[in-house]
Amino acid sequence: MMNGRSVRLVWYGLLAITSGVFALAMLPPILPASLQAVVREGFAPVCHQLPGRSLHFRGVPVALCDRCSGIYVGLVVGVAGTGWGANLWATLGSYGRYALLGALVPMGLDWAGPLLHLWGNGPESRILTGLLFGSVAASYVTARLLHRKARASGMGGPE
């Protein structure tokens, strides 16, 4: 469990940032057209935003594709779970990076299958594989940041 005011503040900050960025990406359907374009442009460097591969609300696509939507939800879930629970990454030790790399495998297979004409995918598989990778990646990074902050604050903790 997380201790110390400064460590909690870091966690709250990470949770606010990831939640805020995800919420911003979901806003286009409720924004005026001129602001929709601004939000989409902001996310364009990190997502292809193909309308056929994006969630729609009221007929308007959000600023992320299905897979990126899953990743961004995963970022929020990963940060939240790491701050609330025991540090899974401490128990994995140096093997944690393999779990992080392993979370890329389902997403890579989901992407490569249709490209190689081996199988198709749909919004559900893109969202779920993105969610898996985003939550594992955010959890890994959050655990490392909180651990470093705890050490810097003199709270110690496992390596």
C-alpha cells in the first residue's frame, strides 16, 4: 500500500493527468464542430483516428481509434490500480519488464492477423488488447515512479 503524502500527491497527479487526457479525447461528440477539430488535431500525432475504427457517440467519432481508446482507458486503470493496491512489480523484480513486453504480444497479434490475412479483428479485440497493454504499461511506469519518489522521500521500499 502506498504511504507518504508526497508519494500520494504524485499518484493523484498521474491519475488526474491520465483521466483528463482520456476525457479530453472523448469530448468531440459534445463539442461544437470548431472545437472538435482542435481536439482531433491534438490527438492526430498519436492516433490515425480512422472513423471506421473509432467509437462514435451521436454519430460523431471520438478523437481516438478503438485500440488507442483501449490503451488510454488502460492508462487510467493501470495508474489507479497501482496506487490503490500492493506493488505487483516489486514481487516480479527484474522480470517485470518481460510482463510489460508480454502485454504487447496480444496487441501485436491482433494488429498482424488481419494484415497477413490470417484472421480478422473487430472493435472489441482492438479495445481489449489496447486495454491490456495500457493497463500493464501504466502500472509498470507508475510503480517505478512511486518507488523512486518514496526513495527520494526517505521512505525506502523494495527495489
